Amino acid sequence: MAKSTSKPAAPKSAKPSDDKTAAVKARRKADLATPTSIPSNAVQDIQGAMNALLADTFALYLKTKNFHWHMSGPHFRDYHLMLDEQSAEILGTTDDMAERVRKIGGTTIRSIGHIARLQRVEDNDADFVTPHSMLAELRQDNLDFVQRLREAHDLCDEHDDVATESLIENWIDAAERRAWFLFEASRDV
């Protein structure tokens, strides 16, 4: 039997699209490698606290908006406008929260389901809530939120993350202001 002198067939070259797909898959598995001076264990702790706060912020935003949409009664206009202002303020903090987590090399919330798993603000899906109950519930939610912000602030202090502490201090002030307005608006004179 004669030996074949032909060389084995060269493997087909990969298509450019195959190379691109492989590169995309590799990037999905790559570490973020965000430059930060905060140690990785601190990043994990702060990321966890901030993501829980972010979930609470989205839940508080939607609850405030829910009560804004469903407000009724003789003080409708005043309450409706106040809750609209407060919901806009709450939503306005979400980007700063998420971006702070990313700046220190963490990852943040990715979906509504992720929010639902982390949120500590209780939803209110009742068909009807009195205006006074709406204001009282939101006041307590904001006060509870202040407490969780303080806890996150303490955690950031332990890890010497002064930038996150500074942001949290402003969010505490804003939440205390919302609670104060809700309290004053609901007082029986």
C-alpha cells in the first residue's frame, strides 16, 4: 500500500464572527478590575449595604409614587404635589448610589427581581389607603430608611470609605426632611 504524500487538511480558519463571539464571552467572565484603594473585603461589604439601600430607594420611590397617584381628599393638591416632589428626589439618588458601588469596583442591582429580593421597604398594594395613613406610612418608611443609612454610614466608616460616607450624610438629611414634611402635613391642628 502506498503512503499518501499529501499533507493533512489544514483546519478551517475561524470566522471573524466566531472570534468576536469568543471575545465577548471572555469579557463577560473577566473581573471588573476597577482601580480602587478600598480592599476587596471592604468592597464586598459596602457593595452589599449599598445595594440593599438602592433596593430600598427604588421601593420607597415606587411607594411614594403609588400614594401620589392614589391620593384623594380635601388636601389632594397639596399632598399630591408634595409626594411628586419627594418621589423625584428619591429617584434622583439612585444613580449616585449605583455609581458609587461601581466606582469602588462592585456591581449593583440589575433587575426588578433583584430589587424585590433585597428591599426592606414593605409594599402597599391596598386598593384604598386614607391620605393620613399614606403620609404616616411614608413618614415611618423614611425614618426606617434613615436608620439603615446610618448603619451603612457606620460600615463605610469602619472601612475608611469617606466618599460613600459623605454621600450617605446628604441622603440622611434628605430623608429626614421628607419625614419632617410628612409629619407636619399629617398633624391634626
